[in-house]
Amino acid sequence: MRALIVANGDPPSAELLNTLAARAALVVAADAGLDKALAAGLHVDAVVGDFDSVSAEGRAQLPPEAFHHDAALDSTDLEKAVAFCIEQGCDTVDIAAASGGRADHALANLSVITRFRGKARVAIIDDLFEISLVEHRETIDAPPGTVVSLVAIGRCTGITTHGLRWDLSGYTLEFSPLGVHNEVARPPATVEVAAGDLLIFRGRFIEKHQ
């Protein structure tokens, strides 16, 4: 089952947000993400968080039973929302409006992708990228020139790619700019990693190197 979480960052285009909502069986807002979701005209099934930022106007538009309060200080509203979706039986969780704004929030949101390894496929999606964790092997079936970036969270070993412009074979990546802005050369391309948390940024655009 697929869920969509709307966070409280910069929302994507209305077209993308509605596309993501249309394919989701469950739409969840993370705290003030409710205001972003309602502004886009989405039907929201549940709101999760400590409710320190959602507006009174937003709260008034949903019944009380839609709100799931969690005041724990050792997790963010986004983490709480992902955990809630998994508890509801979701194995795929798309997250929108999780980028932009404060850099610390944006980086923390990316870390959420790795925290639910083995429990659900979690992806942050905006108008430029779909960002997810490489769990052993990922396939990128996209046109030549599609941008692909690989970012290691910590140290990743045994990275092997096929079908990218600059392929890797048993490579080790650290948290660094290395791996940024590769591109699909021969689709479908593949990315494999033996160990470590490797994020793949699948571009939603084409930008071929000269």
C-alpha cells in the first residue's frame, strides 16, 4: 500500500502533488503540512505530529479523529508521519514538501529516508528529483541524459553502476560531492551497493553534459 506524506517545506507544483495524491491509498499531513495539503485542494486522511505549527484554520477543516498527536521529543513530525503510515500497513511512502527552507531541516528530512530501511520504501519527491535509498540494487528506466546523483550518507562500499555516463565498479563513496550529476547513457541503468546508506537522486529532467 502506498502513502503520501505532505511535510511543511516548499511544496512541489500542484500538478505533481495531485499526481502523487491520486496514486496514494493514504494521504497524511505532518503537522503544518496540513495547511500545504489543504491549500493544494488535497483530501487528507490523517494528521500526525506534536501540532505546534498547524494552523487553527487547518485544524477546523478535519474531524478530531483525523488528528494523531505525538509529543515525543526524540523524533520529528516527519518521522512520526512515516512511522504512522507503516503502522497502517503501507510499504511505500512518498514524501512531498520536504525540501527548501532551512538547510538543517532539509538535511534532517533526507536522513529519514535511511531510518526506515527494511520497513518501507521511502522517497522524497519534488519537481526536480525523486530521492530514495539504494537497497542493494536500483533500476533507472529513464531517457538518456536524465540526471542521476549518488550521495553517500557516511561511507558506502561496493558501488557498481551500469548504463550511466560515468560507471563505477566496486567503488567506495564517502559523504562528499563525488557522485553528483551523473546521467543515464544506456537505459535501463542500474546502481548497486554492497554496504552503507546510499541515496539516489533520480532526476525528473534531462541535462546532458557537453
